[in-house]
Amino acid sequence: MRLLCRLYWIAVLLISLSCPMAMAAAPGSSLILCYHHVDAPAKNEYTVTPDDLRAQLAWLKQEGFSVIPLSRLVDAYRGKGTLPAKAVALTFDDGWRCTNEKGLPILKELGLPCTLFLYPTMIGKKGDKWSYEEYKALPPDAQVEIGCHSFNHPNLLKEGGKLVGQARQDFLQKEYVKSKEILEKNLGRPIRWMSYPYGLYDAEVCRLVKATGYEAAFSVNAAPNSSRADPMFLNRVMILKSDGLKGFKRKVQMLPLEVSGVQPVDGATINGSTRTFTATVVDPEVDLSTVRMTVAGRGKCMVNPKTGQTVVRLDGELKPRAYQISITGRDKKTGRVRLCSWLIRVAGAGSSGATGSKTAKKPTDSASTEEEE
């Protein structure tokens, strides 16, 4: 009897291991692209011409990338499905008229889905704005999805950094909570995602965004998303005027880097006296001898070639501002760049304990500058 019982449970175990539904599959990796203006002539670094946009998107299709709705990508990272190989999602921030009228037709022509991240004060009937009526006329399907980009597109380190106590709480409620309510009421569709203005966030903002019911939140941390990505901390890569097709290809061909145990964690607020930053590279596809970790492009990096533990140490006091931490390495087979990035903030830069002192500008990296809209 005992033998039969043992055989029964062994059979159950084998069936469970072979059943696709027995264990949640990893969602897969992805790349999310972030555009702003689509216009000609290009008026600034955040403007891509219609010709460049068409060439970039046509190249994606030619090279076999799977351009999918953001809803499918987010669902995968929330445990509701998996992603196709070479998964890419397209997003457009702010809601500029030129983008809607010169960019959306190109996506329709190519049969590609996208998401518009809007904020209420950028919606109206004059100038560069589209009205709610114009947005409501868009097809209510996955071809053009809509997310929230705050209420007034504030810089969390500047406008938010000048406020303390209840004034700061009121500011956060308006920018991340009220904005969602207004968009849902006026557009007649659910708003599931938040795109952080200027790509800036901290732990307090992330908690509020999650508590408000957003299913995902997006930065501009200029890296692909690995299968370990948290849906509340999804990276996007900005596409700029200077990229053209050559720079676009370089950015799109980046690979995600799998890491664990990052300290400080994404969105953390730290003291300016912090000198040491750590993570463990657990990606079997990366050549550990090529791994380098930096804080805003600085720091002395050391990598344990056996364990993948990576440490970067800085000299001097860190000023109150946001800093992007990045780890790069080369893929063993292709030599392509693998990249992981996250954001931290030094106390005094827009924190609840800020005194209103002058804060530094937005962090920069290979895919962003300091005047992002």
C-alpha cells in the first residue's frame, strides 16, 4: 500500500512538472520605446521627423521585432501570459498635436499599436493640444491605448522638492491620483498606467501610484526590461532627433542584463554620504570580465568573476539630486551590450523632508538630456 501511495505521488509530481500551467512561466524580456514630438522640421532634440519615424518602425518590422500593445506587455509582467521574442512596445508622451496628426497615421499605415501618455493640462482646444473629443474619436482598442503622465507634468525634484508636509501630500494626490480620475471621466476609458514626468520617481511616489490602482509605471531609465522586471518599475528608452536610423538600431539592439540584490534599491532615497553601491550579476549570458557599474557615469567598479557580485565606490559627498545607476556588460555570444539601470535619489532632492533648497537637474545618460518634455 505504501509503495502504491509513493508511486501515486511521484506520478502527480511528474505530471505537474510537465504541465505548462503547473508553474508560472517567466514573462520574457522587452524593450519599450519613448517618443515625444513627431514633426518636420525637427524643432528640438525630442522631435523625430515623420520620415525618421517611418524608417525606424519599418526597420523593426523588417528585422522581425514583435511590436505589441502595451497592455499585453504589462499583463505578461503581471503574470498573465508571456511575451513573444524581440518584444517591443511604442509609447508617445505628452499628447502633442503634431505627434497625433503626423505620427499616428504612420503607425496606422504600418499596422502597429502604441500608447499615448497624457496629462490633463495638455488637453484642450487651442495650439498644440488635442481636445477630449478628438481623443475619444480614437478607436477604443489596443491599437491606440492611453495612460497617465501626471496632472501638470511637474519635475518631482523642483516643484515637488519645494513642498513639505500636507502641501506635498496635496501635490502628490493631484499629480498622481486626481489626474487618473480626470482622464478616466473625460475619456470614458480606464487608465491603467503611469508614465513618470521627466522619468523621476521615488519610493513614496511609487507606493502612491500602486495604491491608486495603476497596474504599471514607466521611467526613462534607458534600458531594456529583463524577465525579472517589476511592472511598477518598467524602463523605457527615449528616441531622439540625433538618433536617426543608426542610433535607433544601436538602442533597439541592446539586451537586458539580469541582476539581483541591488543596493540601494530602485527608487530609494539615500544620504549624500553613501559611498558604496552593490548588485549581483546573475545573467549567464554576460561575460563577467566586461561588466562595469557606474553611478551617473562615475565610480570605481570591482566585479567578483566567480559570484558576479559587483561593487562601485565613489569619492566625495553626493549632492541632493537623482542619480541613475547602470550596469553594463557584453553578451558572450554576440558581443552586444547588456544593460540594467535604476534610479535613486539623495535626500534633499524632492523628498518629504526637503527644505526647498535648489535641486540639481534631471540625471542624464546615453538616452536622455536635461530638458525632456
